Amino acid sequence: MNKKIAVLLGGTSSERDVSIKSGYAILNSLLKSKLNAYPIDVRDDSILELKQNGFNQAFIALHGKGGEDGSIQGFLEYCNIPYTGSGIMASSISIDKFRTKLLWKSRGLLTAPDIYISKKKNIESFFPTIEKQTLQLGLPVIIKPNQHGSSIGITVVSSITQLYDAIKNAFSYDNNIIIEKFISGKEYTVSILGKNILPPILISTKSQFYDYNAKYISNSAKYASSGELSANQEKKLKTIAMLAWNTLGCHGCARIDFILDDQDQFWLLEINTIPGMTNRSLTPMSARFAGISFDELVLSILDMNSKYI
């Protein structure tokens, strides 16, 4: 039977624009492969009738809340529609940076020391305590919305005078934020496809970190397969990546970001359970380094329906 595939894209998160680019790249690839695929913008199109409209498979290209947090996965499971990527539990944990880090720490994996703050607290009255805790972490720190990707709402704070505004900025995107010790070093990303680890990529940028501008706007970032890693370092990196993946119970395809410090230690940053698929995205780039074309990558992801269906 020729499956009817819904490419779920767009949505309402702050990563909507990136999701649309990813979704249409995936859609065009599926159509190129002669598959029966259609774009479904979950913000504007009703997903309640996917089953009635004959869709029997979903390719999730939604980034951020509503796409990577387990909610769309739960809906698709209720409708008994197989979908790409991780299941409900792994998705809902992985989008939560703080809880992801707790699980990784429980397995002895390195993640930066952090402070978790909820908007439920009165920041004005609580700020002196936050300021003290931040100084105990040691500057610089990096402040992140807890459940956002694409480096949106992130600020590196090098002076304590920047702290309040950076916190307010992060809270404009999320009700929970984390303040992390900023780990300087070389940034690597590792994509996992099923049980296969694709070639690591070294990211070099003129910015303090791989921010939104470096990812999607400027052409200043440079990429290299494995970079300057020795064979032992690359083996260690891949081992950590697979342990991090298995700890969260991920499935299908995901990307994990790291920092390699000057003490030869790999620090886990975060995981993306629905990695970008734009012309600038890192997972397709890593696949190319492995000799896998974009169309082959899309078909491989499609063939790995969530094990929870």
C-alpha cells in the first residue's frame, strides 16, 4: 500500500520559521522519492482529521514546544499513526534541559554546573540570592530558556551587571530557565541515526557560542568532520553520545552537542530529538560526511518509525 505521509511542520513555537524550512526540505525530498507526502502546518491546518483524511504515517519536522515535547507524539499514538523520532517519554524529557542533565549526571556524564529558576518566584525579591549563586558558579555563565532550541533567548553573561537583563530575556521565552557555568572549548556535535553514529562535526564560530545568527543568518561559522580529534578522542566522544542517547531512551534520529575543554574532557550541552533539516543544518551535513545523501537520510528516518507504535 502506498502510504499517505503527513509532514508536520510550522507550529506555534519560537522555532516556527526553522521548522517550516526543515519541513519543506523533507517534503520535497519525499516527493522526489515518489512518495505520497503532504505538508501539514499544525498551526493553520487541523490535525484532528489526519486519520479520516487517510494519513497513515507522520514525519515530524516540528521544532520546540508542540513538536519535541511529547505532545504531538501522544496525539499520534492516540490516533495510532506511526511517526518519526523519539516517543512520548524521551521527547518530553529531552526538551527539558534541566531534567535531561539530571539523568545524564546520574550516569556519571559531565554537564556544566547550573542553577534552575522558575518564574513562579518573584525575581525582584529573589534576585540577590540568584546573584550570589551565580557568582559561586563563577563568571562567565550562559543563561538559557529551559525548553527552547535554536539558541533562542540565550545570553552569555561575563559581568554580573548583565545578569538581570539576561534573566528577563530568557524568561520572555520560557517560564523556567537555567544558568550554567560557561564551559569554554571546542564545540562538537554528534548525530545519531538509529544505532549508527554519524561523523562528529567541529563547529568554529567568531561568536562566543554557536548562536542563532551563526546557525541561520551569517556565513561566519566553519564546520569540519571530526576536526582535530585523535582516534581515541573520537571513540570516547561517540561512546558518551550513545550513552547519553540510551539514558534518555531516544529513537530514530537525534543530535547531541558537546564542548571539549582544554583538559580533554567532553561536556554534554543538550540534545535535539528532532534535528534541523535545512540546507544549513548539522545532521544532514554529518550524513554527507558519511556518504549519505539528504534523500537517503530522509528515507532512513522515515523507515525508523517510533518503536512506541
